[in-house]
Amino acid sequence: MRHNIAIALAATVFVAAPAMGQNQVRERGQNQVRERGQNQVGESGQNQVRERGQNQVRERGQSRDQFGTKAQKGNKAAVNDALFAAAAAEGGLFELSLSQLGAQRATDPELKRFSEKMIEEHTRMNAELKDLASRKGMALPTQVGYCAQFCAQSLAGLSGEDFDHCYAKAQFIKHMDAVGLFEAEAERGSDRDVSALAAKALPQIKEHLRMIKPIAKKYMMEDESEGARENTGRRNENRGGRNENPAGRNENPGGRNLRRPQ
């Protein structure tokens, strides 16, 4: 009987063992499937988060955001658009009055042609700036500052070659300042429309500078040559003055020691 019971127990264990193995295999398979699914979901979620973050960084790094504000590169801070508009308007008024004076008084044909072109193009540029400022609610000056007034008054008192010299140099300096002003707004302006206006006008202003530079340089070289001649003349005069009477100081070196007879 014990033998029969042992056989029965052995048979039970033998039958149960495959069942337990099957259960373990099934559970392991289910766990693996579950883990793989979770890993895939986790990786997919991480990839989505990573891609969204990269897209947000990329969008923020673009030139402008949804509000029209230009993103800045490096450590360059944005410039004040209203201040640029006021400065550009004042500069445009001065350029227009300066060019009108040049068209009237210049004797150099190149300066006359340059002045006429400036009147035409700066009249249009001033009108575009005025229209944009009106739409933006930006106040613009209606007259030039004291420095520009003095410069215009000084030029008005000249004529002939003297006027041409000073006028050419004034136009050259004026356009150098304008290029720096419009470059700053085009690159670092906050308002999309104001920055676009500066970027549009910048190539024209650079072209004006390219036109006036050789004319102004011609007069500057003449000034340098004249200055060099004057300096040479002064040096020659000084040399001659020192050699007029080199022994004059020694004509009577003992004169101070002569005694009157007692």
C-alpha cells in the first residue's frame, strides 16, 4: 500500500512538474512582453519629449518669435527702435538740407550730381520712415539739432573750392555715421517693421558712402599735401632764423668784466 501511495505521489509530482514549468514559461513570457512594451513606450515617450524640447529650442533660436521680436545673437542686446527712428529722422532732415545746399553751391560737377541724387533718394527714405513712425505711434523730430545747424550755417558761409572741400568731408562723415546707425537697427532692432526698414535702406546708404568716399578722399589728400608744404616752410624758416648770427652772442664775451677807470 505504501508502494502504491509512493507511486501515486511520484506520478503526481511528475504530472505537476510540466504544469509548473509551463506556468513559469508563460509568466516569464508575459513579463518579457510586458517589460518590452513598457520599455518601448518609455523610449517612445522619451524620444517625443526630446524632440519637442529640441523643436522648442530651435524655434526660440530662430530670428524672430511670434511677437515679431528679433532674437539676439551672442551677447548683443537689442536697440531702442523709437530712439533709432528719431535719430534716423533727424539725420535724414540734415542730409536733405545739406544736399540742397550742395546742389546750389558746389562747383565740383561730381559733388553736384551726388547732391541731386541725395535729394531724390533721401526725400523718399524720409517719407517712408515718417509713414512707418506714424503707424507705430513714434514721435519724430521736425528739425535738426544744434550741431547740424552749426554745420549747415558754417558751410553756407563758404563758396568755391572752400565749400567743395568742407562739403565733401561733411557728406563723408555723415554717411559713415548713418551706416553704423542703420546697421545696429537692422541687426538688433526689436520691432520687426522698423528693423526691416533699416535693412532695406542700409544698402542704399552704403552705396552713398561708396560714392562720396573717393571725392572726399581727393580733397583730404589735397589738404594733407598743403599741410605738409606749410610744415616744411615753417621748418626752413626756423632753421634760417637760428643761423642768421651764430656768433652774435660771442662778439664781446668779456664785456661784462670791463671796469671803468677810477
